[in-house]
Amino acid sequence: MALALVEPSTDLYDAWREAHVEWGPGLHEDGFGLAASDDVESAEGFAAWVARVRAGEGTSRWIVEDGRVLGGIGLRHQLNERTGHIGYGVRPSARGRGVASWALGAILREARVLGMRRVLVVCLDDNPWSARTIERNGGVLDEIRGPVRRYWIELPAAGEAGFLAEEGADG
């Protein structure tokens, strides 16, 4: 499996639409930065949305394998107490293969390069798969607030030991 994190691009319109359709209406697509008001049905609306996401204050990446968009992951450079620093989602057909764990590890490396030393990652309490993904990447449970589990991940500075090794997804 040749996974890559890539910047959102209109070149991947068809591949992104395929993933979006697979999620289905009303389902949450964490990591894409998609708002209810975004028009992604037309090529023009999609291009405007991609431009907005790319110009945002965070780092947005799509998880791509062999030209297929498997999901998205976003790194907020400033803490959002409700949603944390990182949000991600993997399309249903790509789940269970280590894709989310790989993507989280990769975006944590980007956070480290940006000088971030600690990031908050949240998931729903009833999502044990996401909780395991966060824990595999060094997440330490801080608290459960209502339906949300809050995890902190410490990122050592460049040159310090203890950071996740670069690796591919399992499976």
C-alpha cells in the first residue's frame, strides 16, 4: 500500500467525489473541513471549497492511495477546545487497514516540524476504533466530557528521542 498525504487539489475531484458519495448524505467527514454551506456538487463549487481549505489557518491533507482519496486529516495550528488540534476521517471501505493510524502519525510529524509540542485530539466516546488509533499514536486520555474523549499527545522537539518512527500502514 502506497499511502500519501497530499494537499487538497481540484485534480482529485473525481476521486474525492467517489469518497464523498461512499460516506453518504448526513454522515460526518472529519478531516475534510467541509461545512454544510460548501457546494461540492459542481466543479466550480468544489474549486471554491478547495481554495478556501487551502487558504485556511491550518494544515489540510487528503489521504490518497494509488489515486484514490481514502480520507482527510486536518491540523489546526491553534487549539480549538471543542474539536482539538486534529480531525480525521477515513471512508468506510478503507477502514480497518491502519489508514487512520498512519495518517495521524504522519500529521503528528508535520505538527512537530511546525514546532508544536503538544496536541489535543478528540473522538466520540462511542468510537473505540478512533480511541485506539489515538492511543496507538501516543494519546493519553485527559478526560471524557459528555460524549467526547479528549486525548493529549506530547511531541518531542526535533532531535529528542521518543517520537514515532516513520512507517507505513499495517494490513
